[in-house]
Amino acid sequence: MPDTAHFLDRIFSPDHFSKEELALIRSQYTQVHFKKQDYLLREGRTAQHYWFVERGFIRSFAIDTRGNDISTNFYTTGNIAIDWPSFFLRSPTRENMQALTDCTCWQLGFERFQSLFHSIERFREQGRTTLVGSYFELKNRSISMIADPAKDRYKRLLEEKPHILQNVSLKQIATYLGITDTSLSRIRKELAQEQ
């Protein structure tokens, strides 16, 4: 239990929850391990869980009309890996989630989430705050894809997830940025020359 408490206490601060609430929250999460290339979620299935990432990298991606896989997000330490619509609306997902490295995560299922959501007010508020934050992140990314140069999008990604280059292929990064591998190579070369 010490490992559980240590990691989950970073997510659920003891300053905001009583000891009893923290004990209940911790008891509902299960530590799970995924090997590199394991799928956490496959297109067409309904998300039964979400995961807090303790260690590792996860990628979500969708298949476009030409059959190419396009990265939609990357998750690493401290992130919540979740398909919000599938999890909450109980509908089949259009995305896949796959471990890019060996991963350690803390998993919570839908029924356990519902129980905590309805019994602990602060858990409910933290969940709403996380959902709103995810919405703003998605909105900002949508606008950025339209209004910002690819170079700026790449620099922002490196700032937000600095270990991405060691764990994610350049092709996957390029699809996330909405550019070709060649364009990403050119951007990387320009940035190297600027330093």
C-alpha cells in the first residue's frame, strides 16, 4: 500500500481529502502494468476504465479515411489516459490507446468511479475540474492546429512533454502535429541551427 499512497497522494492531495476519504479512494484503484505495444483500449469497444500514468508513455490514435493511423494524444507520468466520451457516455470509442513503452498505471473502472463520484464531494469536484481542463486543452489544440505554425506547435509539445523524443517515433509526432515526416525533419533542423 505505501506505493499506492505515494503516487495517488500526488493526484489526491491529503490537504483536500480526509484520511477516510483517501483510504477509500486508494482502495478503489488498482495498479496495472502494460508492456510496450499493449493496447489499453481498441477502436469499437467501450472504455471500461481510465488510468493515471505513473510511469511510461501511452499514445492514442485514430485511423483516417485512407487507413493511416493519426496520433491524437500522448500520455505520460501524472496524466490521465481516458477516452472521455466513451467512458462517460458508455459508447464505442473511435480511438485506440497503446503503450509506447512499458507502463505502470493506476486503473479505475466505471462502476467504482461512479461510487466515488457520488459519495465524495471533493472527488466529484476534482473530476469536474479535470474534465474542464481537458476540454480547454482540446479546444486550444484545435485552434492551434488552425492558427499556429507547425514549428510553434512542435516547440509547445516539447515544453509540455520534454521526454517525448526519447519515447515516441518522429512519424507519430508528425501525425499529431498534422504535418509530414519531412516537414518535421525540416523544423527540427531549423531549431538545431537556432541553438
